[in-house]
Amino acid sequence: MLFVFAFQTGHTTGPSLNNDKLYKFAYSAEVYVDRVKASLQKSAGYRISSGVDVNLLWRNPDNDDDQLIKITMKDVQVENVNERPAAKNIFKGKNTEKIIGKEYLEALQRPIVIELVRGKVKTFYSYQNEPGFTQNIKRGLASLFQLQLHSGSSPEVDISGKCNTTYHVRQDQVTKIKDLDSCEIERKRFTSHNRILDVGTKGTSATVYVLEDSFIKSIKAEENFVFVLNYRRKTGAKIVSKQRLELKSVQAGMGLIAAKQVAGVIKTLDPNYVAMPLEAEPVKSECKKCPSLSEHWQSIREHMHPDRLSKPEAAKSFLSFIQNIRKATKEEILKIIKSENKEFLPQIVDAVTSAQTPESLEAVLEFLDFKDASTFILQERFLYACGFASHPSETLLKLLTEKFKGDVANEDIRETVVIVMGALIRKLCDREGCKLPAVAEAKRLILNRLEKATKDDNVRMYLLALKNALLPEAIPLLLKYAESGEGPISSLAATALQRYDPSFLTKEVKETMNRIYHQIRRVHEKTVRTTAAAIILNSNPSYMEVKNILLSIGELPMEMNKYMLSMIQDILHFEMPSSKTVRQVLKDMRAHNYDRFSKMGSSSAYTGYITRGPDVSSTYSLDILYSGSGILRRSNVNIHVFDRHTELHAIQVVIEAQGLESIIAATPDEGEENLDSFAGMSAILFDFQLRPVTFFQGYGDLMSKMLSATGDPMNVVKGLVLLTDFLQEIQLQSGPTASAEFMAGLAIDISGGMEFSLWYRESKTNVKNRVAMFIAGNTEVDSFFVKTGMETTLETETSLDFISTVQFSQYPFLVCMQMDRVDSPFRTQMTKYESLPSGRRYTARRGKAATLAGNEYPLHQENSNMCKRVIGAKSDSAGSWF
């Protein structure tokens, strides 16, 4: 019979041991690792069991609630947590000393001493030079002896750190609930920037004490940790940790040690005892047979060749390389960078930058020379990897700000530096880092230089940075440039405003957008006006705002009429938030009549679902705006992914053109008579605006490109992106350390092109998106003598093409838009394992492979009818483009 709980005057409700007694317990600690919904009967795991002797050494003569207790583990055993056949039992034929090691077993079975004051562990005494692993197992056992006999909540320190703990007392049962999210303990943890790309976590901890005649009969404790990918909740893992302590007998024991102070008792007992924190100490088992960084690189090198980058194996190799770089020194990283040839260097830079350790950042910046324009490709890959960083540091932003202020040989790289600074500002601000000195300095630099900028190229550069930063304080500047800037500048400022959450779009913003759309103060280009309309319609528009937009249809340039009509129809068809107000306005026959709704043209806007699932859904939107002569002004492809809480702008590819009417001797639209010939492409990838690329600028450049055109698309972005980057180290209450790591790598190649055939009076835009994705999850429990865990992998590859063909030999000209996805192979595998340092290992695997059938995404019926005519006309004719 264990602790006597005294309720007399002067006592608080803490446990009190009887004098001269030895309490003998059976103790077990179990861990399980498996899929989230799997039964524990088939889980990987192990059990440590032992006898535990407990006896009272000393009681404070002035306070009965202050006691010194000795706890000793005996007859330690290690075994499978579930029954296994002999061939699959890694512990078979090995005694405990062989499994744990003589030194560790001796340390584990050395007694610990705890001072209990009012039921809480005030001091934990052990031997200083013991291995951290064994100390933590004993800390886990000591933490169980901490309880109170009255209901209530308070912070409590145990092996898990300082945690908010709640006690529920009911007759002979005490339940202790620990809020694991509140625990203050130093453990490595990082998450992905966007919630959709991140991992959902949940942890629970409960300990139940059963009393009998005011004595403790048993203790059962259980912790559960669950991890799931937010965008695919089938991919996940759980860790379950259980402890059980059961009283077996009470025997005659040693007498108390006579002393007035705790220090005297400890000195008498063993002067080698030292007071230690009850909180677990960080421990990590060393990998004895792991390859060096150079050896690992050689094993994956072939998969990182540029020609193989759109394969899942490239993404898989990228992830494993990052994991190894994170353990490497600056010198080891530099050795690989300096010894590799230029074909592989861009991929190495992707991985080294994505590792996001101080060593990897120092190595890559020591290697890259921004004063040397010849390494443009490597500098760009470094900067883009910074822009995609999952958990960027203030140091990274500070270093980029210094680079921007310094000497940068290539102007495109200088522009990319500031664009990436904008992305880092946003990510750091989203994590409550807006007041960090480096963030404040970068914000000040961009805003001040934009206000003073006189050259269009500089204005554009800072506007692109703000399009990534999305600073609330930048809105007045963006409004100024949207309303009074020249065409491309005005358009860029408007699209930057379009990226803000509607909650930031104040009355002033909407008033400015209305002035732009209705051309109250000056004439604006169609691209700016349609963006202004989209902002109004997407930010809770008033009845009058919608009515004025609808009344304008019919008074606009021909193709803009058709585009706005298509936008309104898309709002209704897709049930967008403003659809309710639009329906109210359409009851007014002045706004809704045949003349207005029968306007001819080829411009269009359409939104549809790619997937609708229980975890996330994704939509595609295609909108295309032409000039009155049939020349493309803007095509816009968007893919959004969203769940119930948040949204991710996964892809946007915009092709814009202007001033091309002279090629076909056509008349420009009103307000667009003096535009320079230009075509270019801009892309957003996972909420990060990339530096736009130019196909041609000016009439001379246009003619030379047309005469030398190969029809090959221009690359916008090619490389490896770390999409999901999650690591959480967990201190289990029973002593071992656990970790959950989920990573997703994307090998991506986005290219686009624009072609003209003067002979056939036809133009074509083509956007190709080739992607391969690899997801790797490893959930592991590491006790120095055994590891158990589960690895999960998922891989897929696909290609998504958007083709727009225009035949402008007649009016209305024929437009065919196609959005196609090829067949996509899809493979998953799950491996559970248990392993000993000797190399003995048990594994159980399950896999699944399937092919997602290719798909041509539907657009509106009008487009389908036109595609039949365009494709039919093309099959009747032959010949080359130029």
C-alpha cells in the first residue's frame, strides 16, 4: 500500500509515505507508431518493463508534506510491444544487457531520489555523468509520482517542461490532464509558411491515478500525438506512449535517515548525488554508418541532372539531399559546390538554400559573387529558393538587403533581390516578425525608394516587391500608381492591390477602383480597368457599385464589353460571394436586357473546379482579353487551392501583349494608340510573385524575334522547390525522444510562348506546366538502444497545358482555349520499422499505385463550339507558321 494522503490540519493534499516500508511496483513504458486510424495491435513499437522499489528516506520534522523518496528500477526488460514470430523479433536471443549495453543498464538501475513537497517534485537527484537517455527514462518515472488531491489547474514542471496541468478528483480516482501545447521546453520545431502546405498536429496527455482506502493502487498514463498533411489527410502518423505503474506488495523497509535538512540526507546517502532539472535534457543518438555529404551526393547525382528534373526521383533526391545538408558543416557544403560542374550547380544551389541552416546560407553566399554577371543562373536560383523559403530567418532578409544596397552586376538579379525581399517581409510579418529590425529596415527601403523613383524600371521593381510583401501601409502608394501611372505601371499596381485580402480594401480603395473603371479622371487601358472591376466585385460590392458596372456594359470597347459580361456570368455560375448582389441588380431591367447581354466578342472569363475533396479543393480560372483587332491583350491562368480556413494561390501565369496592331495593319482601341510593342509573361508560384520575363520590347525587337522564331516556349521557372517543410521533436513523458518530419519537394518547369502567323492571320499562346512531386514523412521514436517508426512516401508527376489559339481573319474572330492534363501516375508506400544499433531490423511495407486519367478541363459551351471550328479549319490547311 503506497502513499497515505493526510487530510489533517497543517497538511495539504499531497502523498505521504509510511515509515519503514518498501513499496514494490511493476512498471512498463510502451511506445507505438502507426497510421492515424490503424489499430495498435499491428503497430511498430517496443516495451520497457521493470520492477520499481520505492521507500521513504526522510521526512521534514517541521513539515510532514516535505519528504525525500528513493526510487530504484530493477530487472529491466526490453521486448516487442506486439507479439511477433521469432523471425520478425529483433530482440529474439538477446538479453537486456546486450540490447541496452552494460554501461547503460547499470546507469538505468542506479537509484534516483526525489524531494516531494505538497505532492509536487521540488528536486530531482541523480548522478551527474550518466547518459542523457537513461536520465530521461528515470525522469519519466519520477514525473508519475507528482499529483494533487484537489481539483484545479496550475502550471506544473515535469519531464515535458513547464505545462498547464488540470486535476479532476472524483472519489478514489484522480485524473491529470496536461496541455501539451502549453509546455515550455526547448525542442527543434519548424513549420511551413502556408497552412495548406503544412502539417496538422494534435497532442493529448492524461494520467489516471486509482486510489484504494486513500492509497494509490495504480497509475496509467497515455500520450497521443497525431500528424496529418493538411492537403492530404490520409498521409499522416501517430505516436502513442503508455506508462503503467502497479503496486504488487508492501514489505518491511529501511528506517528513516535522521537529519534536519535535505542536504544532510543526500550527503549521508551518497555525496555523488546532484540536483538536476526534472525537465528532460536534449539527447540525440549518433548515426554510426551514415554516409558523408559527398558520398550521399554521389548516390543521388544522376537524378539531379537538368534533363531529369520533371521526374519524382529528382524531387525525392532533392529532399534527402536537404536532410543531409542540414547536418553538414559549411566546409562540407562548399566542397561539393566548388567541385561540381555547371550542369548540376543550379540544383545544388536549390537544395543548399532550401536547407535554411546558418552553415548552408554562409556556404552559398561565400560561393556566389553578385558582382559577377556570368553566374546569373545560380544567383537567380539562389534568390528564388530564398523566396520559397518555408521558415526564413531575419538574418536572410538582412543579408539580401545588404546585397541590394551593394554592387550587383546584373540588373535582372538586382530586381529579383528586391522582389524576394518583399516575399520574406510578408513571411516574417505573418509570423509576428514585422517589428524585427531587419524587417523594418527592408520595408523602409522599399517604400522610400518607390516614393523617390523616377525611372519606370525602378518603379516596376519596387511595385513587384510590394506585390509580394502585401504591406497595409503600402496601399496608398499602390493607389497612387494604379490611378496615375502609365499603362504597365498602373496595371502592376492594380494587380498588387488585387492580391490583398478584401478586409484591407477600404472605402478609399474602392472609390479609386471605381474612378479607374469608369474613367472619371483619365482614360485607362482595358487591362487596368478590368482589374479594377475584379477588385470591386471581389470585395463585398454595394448594390450601386454592381449596378454601375452592369450599366457600363454596352458603352465599353467591343472586346471589353464581352469580357465584363463573361466576368459577371462567371460570378453567377460559380456562386462567388458577390453573386447575391449581382442577382439583385439583375432584377432591374435597365441593367439586365437583351441589348446588354448579347454583345459580340471573343474575350472570356471562366472558373471551374479541378478537385473537390474533404481536405482541400482546387479551382482553375482562365480569362482572356483581346483588343478589338483580335490581338491578345492579356491571358490569365490561375490555380487556387483552399480549405475551410485559408487559401493558397498555387499558380498564376499571365501573358500580356500590347501595341501589336501594326503587324496586321489594324486600328488600336481607344486610349491605346501610342503603346510600344511589347509581350511578356509574369508568374506567381505558391503565393510568390516571380520576376516577369519579356518576350520582346519595341517594334524592332518584335520583328527580329518573329523572323528568327523557333516556336519554342520561353522558360519562366525551372527548378526544385521545398513545398512542405515540417519538423517537430517531442519529449515523450516516458523518457524517449520522438520526432515527426514531413517534407514535400516539387520539381517544376513552367514555360510559355506566344506565336504569330501573318500568313494564316493566327496567333497562339501556350503555357506548359510540368511538375513532379515527392512527399516523405518519417515519424520516429528514438531510445538510445532501439528506434521504431514509420516512413510514408507519395509520388506523382503530371503536365498541365493551357493553349489559346486565335484566328483573326474575320470578326468576330475565332478563339479556342484548351486546358489539358495528361495521365498522372500516383504511388504511395508505407514502411513500419524497428531497429537495433547492431543493424538488426524489422520492416513491414504496404504500397499502392494508380494512374489518374488525363483530363481536358471544361470551359463554357461557346468555347467548345469555337474549338470545333478552329481545329476543323486547321486540319483542312497545311504549312508552316512563318
